[in-house]
Amino acid sequence: MSLAIWQDLCVDAREPRRLADFWATVIGLTPRDGEPPIALDGPTPGHRVWVNPVTHPRESKSRVHLDVYARAVSDLEALGATVVLPAEESGFGWTVMRDPEGGEFCAFVRDELPAYRLHGIVVDCADPASTAAWWGDVLGVPVTTHEGHDWHTLERVTPDDVLTLDFVPVPEPKVGPNPVHWDVQGEVGALLDAGATRLWDTGRWTVLADPEGNEFCVFPPAGH
């Protein structure tokens, strides 16, 4: 039994309209008109991405980033992205890039693209096994391990069958708030009992941190 269910994804932006247009095109979502925060809508509410206005500068490499499919890296560059590390240089199957505000993401080139092109949310961790296990317990899904590799995956957490949460090891500590986070529906008390930390409350949701300090927002369960 899960303690929470997935609600949606959030991206912080200093120029929300610009970044909303970028991510809407990259992922395959439809941006709403109006003032920020700007909703990027998809086939279900669980596919939604909110682009939230912030004033603080980016302090360091984000510990949460997005993996997307693209037909060509040049297509993303034409939208305002920049290349950090080409796949041809790293030997990996992806190119590390930055969005127009400097946010890191990884592009996987494919000849055939799905309509919804976000396929991974990657979380940097000091202890990926424990962090993946914690979120697996919270969201009620088993952890998939990868033989010979110290990274761990949660599948079918969201309404999209392909999108995964991937927890990978990094040596550097977390610095500053993550510019990417997700929202869940659940009971705050149960999440605190499970090991989350309360950061602050608003009128509609509570901001918590997981055991590694990654922020997430908790909304009351539907109907409450």
C-alpha cells in the first residue's frame, strides 16, 4: 500500500513563459495561456508540468534532471538549448545539455518519437539504493536494480508507461533547492513518520524533503 500517489511535475524558472514554451515543445505538451505558474498539459493530469516563477539564481548543478527523447540534438539547440557533453565524446547513449536557463537535462536521440517525450526523471543521490527504496515504499512500487550498476529505478509511478524515476550515485553534496521537483497526494503525517522532513506549509500544500533533502510538495488526497 502506498503512502502517496503521483500528482505532477514542477520546474522553477526565472522567465516562466520562455521556459514553458521550451519544455512544452521538447516534451510534447500544451502550455496554457495566462500568468505564471504556467501549466503544460498532457493526455492526463499526471502528465502535467508546472513552470513556477522564482527569483533566486541557480546555485549549483541540480540533483534532479529530466531525460527526453529527441530526433536530433540540433532540434533542441534550435529551441535554445546548449550542449554540455556530446554523446560522441562521453561514449554514453545520451547528450548532456542545458535548457535556456541553464538547467541540465539529457537528450536521447531516436528516429521515431512518441507524442510524450519525457521518459526519465533522474535523481542524484549519496545513497541511491536507500533513496530509491524510500520512494518505492512511499509510492507503493518495487525497486528495479541493474546488475553491475549502482543505480535504481522505479517504474509506472506516473500515468505514463515509459517514464521512470532513476536514482543514481554522485559524490557532491546537495546545495540549494532543486529547480525540478514532483508533487504527490498523501497524508503529511504518514510521510513524516516514514522519514520525511517538514520544510514549510502553504494554504494548499505542504513542502517536505525526502531523507536526502530533495524537496517535494504534498497535496491532500482527492476528495479531502
